[in-house]
Amino acid sequence: MSKPIRVLHVVRKMDFGGVQSMLMNYYRNINRELVQFDFLVQGNEPGFFDNEIKSLGGKIYQVTPMKENLLKYHRDVKSILRKTNYKIVQAHQNFANIHSLTQAHWSKIEVIISHSHNAFPERSVFKQIIKKFIQYRINKISTYKFACSKKAGEWLYGREQLENGKVKIINNGIVSEEFKYNQEISNKIRKDLNITGKFVIGHIGNFSSQKNHNFLIDIFNDVYKEKKEAKLVLVGIGELEQIVQEKVIKLGLEKQVLFLGKRSDVSSLMQAFDILVFPSLYEGLPVVLVEAQASGMKCIISKEITDEVKITDLIESISLNEPSNYWAKNIVNYSYGFERNDTSKLIEDNGYDIKVEAKRLENLYLEMI
């Protein structure tokens, strides 16, 4: 049997996060006798998924972080690409893709893939000009252009590329069966977290400005004023975690807000939530919201998130211009009971079944070579 095609995925780090979860979903379900994944990461600190990657046969290359020394980052990437024999390099850092993709281009890599995972509205005129130039270069040197949604595709590559069919939408597929609502699991998790009988609001996402935790705490504060049995469960890590914790203490909510950090049991935790609240400032198409819908859970999200995420009728969008008490009022409406149904068929029918999507991506890689 011939060796599998090895795809080098360029990421910041294989740690807890949406892009990383998406990649691992594909990696676990792709035929690894035909396609293998390797990862190029920044820094030498271990990532959340490192051990699993190695157990699946993947390699991890560590390079100097961009923020530490961009020139050294370029030299490190160049060195790895010249010493190895990759035919496919796929970058997952949005506009920062330009750095690794440029090295792939200069190293004459056969297939160069840019993958867009976000849609951040840049308001600075200067940065808009810079990003237009980067967009032009990414479009010019990429063999293929991937995106998690149409909105993310238009943001990184431009409307013309999207409308001309130059962008392939790669759905953030999941194992929907893992998220199917289970009352027994819900009861166990609630008991373990000491939240039995509470109205549980959940959020899964790293503590970064994008996720808008500051506003989320304001929302929960207003919910708590009306529903004293409310609890907020936060799953994730990040540079703003301490700031959020300090705000929680300042508002006297430390007994009502749970910080769970990194968790490998997200599908189980979702069983214990009554509702997911996601007031992000921007997103591509969050895999967390696909998972939440698979669990039959109601989700209240910001209007900044693309409507493409509305696979079911479980998503309700609210403008970030609305005050926190308006969000809270809508959330409290679901504290009096909400029946969770099996939505796995809807998830699969709309192209988010990971087994089907992994086979599709596998075929794409094989066709490229």
C-alpha cells in the first residue's frame, strides 16, 4: 500500500478552540490510510490536542511565534518546508495565512490552501488598505480557497471570489450522535457541578475580546436579578479570563458563575445547559453552535454571527445594540421550561455530518494530487 498524502496544517497552536476542534473532528474521521494530518504550531508549549495527534500518527512542528519574531517565524517555516516533502500546505490563521502561504509559494509547494474561519469587520481605514493588499496576495498564491461559511469566505477573499465560485465552503462537521440530548448525562453533570435544579446558562469559548465576555457578564447580572436560581457556566481559557473573574467578583456573582477552564467533555456539558448564550462581536461559523443545535438546546446569539449557522429553529439572534437587560429578558423566557428534541437528522441533512464531510474533504485532497 502506498503511503498516505500528508497535509501540513498551519495553526497558531493545537489548543482548546473552535478551529482546533473542527480540525480534530476531520482528523478523527478521515481515512488516515489515505490522508494524514501534520501540524505546524507557534511556540514550544504543549497544546490540548498534542497527545491525541501523535496517537493518530500526526507530526507536530514547532516554530518561533509571529508576535515574538516574525522574521524568525518565516525562516523556521521555510526551513521545515525545504526539509520535508509536503505536497499540500493548508493555513488556518485568516489574514495571517499570508506568511506561511508565501513560504509555501516560494518553496514551490504543489497545493497551497488558505482556510478562512472568521469575519472580523475592520473599521480602521489604514488596516483596510493593508488587508486589501494581503487579500490580493492570498488570492494570487493560493491554489484553493476554503472557508467555513460564505460570510467568512467573502471577508478573507472578497465578494467577487465568492460569487465566481472560487471559494469552497468546508462545513464545520460534527458527530451529531455524541451531542444528542441525554437526561441521564444531564443529571450527572448537574450533580457533579452542584447545579441541580438551577437555570443553567452556558457559554463555550476562549476568553478573548471576540467572544465578548464582558457583555455576557452584564447579561447574566440582569438575568440573576430576576432569577436567583440562575447559574452561568463558562468553558474555556484565554488572556482575558482573570479580567472576567475580577468583574464577576466586583458584581458579587462569584457563587453564581462557574469557570471550568479546558474541558474534553463538551458534549456532556451541553446536556446540563438549559440555554447557550453567544454574544460574539464577530465569528465565521462557530462549531459550538452546530454542536449546541445537535443537542436540541436553545441558543441566543448576536446578529453579528452569520445566519448560515441557523441549521434549526433553535437559534435566536439579537443585536448587540440592544442593552443587556433586553438580552436577559429574552433569556429568562426560557427558564420556565423548554423541550429538547432530537435534531441530529436536521444536522446531517444540512451537511454537518462529519463522516460525510470528512469523506468529501478526503476526496478533495486526493483530487488535488
